[in-house]
Amino acid sequence: MMRPTAVTVISVLGIVFSALGLCCTLLGSASLAFLMGMGDTLAAQPGASNKDLQVFQNPIYQRYMLATIAVTFLLSIWLLISSVMLLRMSPTGLSLMLAWAAVAILWLALDTILTFTVLHNVVGSRQLTSQLVGAVIWLIYPLAVFVVLTRPNIKAAFQQQRF
């Protein structure tokens, strides 16, 4: 049996999103390390906005960012593996992808809650707004994974792969 087009689309999007997640994680961790180490020096420069750079010196924000980078890295690796397995029509890939979608939605909810409860005094209202908009946008793919991969014809295609 041929692979359904929807599985190909979900798999290719997963590979693209995981590659973006890995790249952003690497760039984000490098820039965070730079700003954590150089924040005082940069803030002392004439014309620098102390308020924008002080957030990087806050230990709560630093721990939050390190945890976010670690979870994003792990979720990106998981997404890459499950997308490749899904592309190969592996039933394990289907299970991994559905589990990834559930964990991604839970992490997104937890991340948003933490931002609005713990970090609301640390970050500005612009960051809170961008967090909420980003959460809504990033919910689209995991929800699409659930909708597409739980359709009866998709489940049947993976059932036939077992035999």
C-alpha cells in the first residue's frame, strides 16, 4: 500500500520544524550565554537600555531560559526521529509522533503558564503578548498531527504495514 499524502506532509513538516527547532536552540543558547556573560558590560555602554539587558542577569529568567532550551532541544530531536519513522510508515513512528504531539501541547501550556505567573514581573508586557501569540501559532502543528494521524484511513494504512 502507498503512503497516504497526509502522512508525507506531516512527516516533511515535522522534519522542517525539527531542523528549525535545533537551529534556533543552538543560536538561542549561544546568544543567551553571550548575554548572560556580557550583560553588565553591554548595559554600561552609552545609550544602552538597562531595562532590556537586566532581564538576562535575573537568575529566575536564566533558569527558565536554560530549561526552555533543553526541552526544545529534546522535543526537536524527538520530532525529527518520529517524523523520519513516520515517513517510513513505521507503526512505532505513528505512536512516537502522537506522543510527541501530546507532550508538545503539554509543554506549550506549561511554558505559557510559567511565563504568565513566574516571569510576569521579570519580562515586559510585550514579551507576554508575544508568548501568547506564539503559543497559539505553535499549537497548530501538534493539533494537526492529532487530527490527521487519528483519521480512520491513516490508522488503517499503518495497520496494514504490520502484516
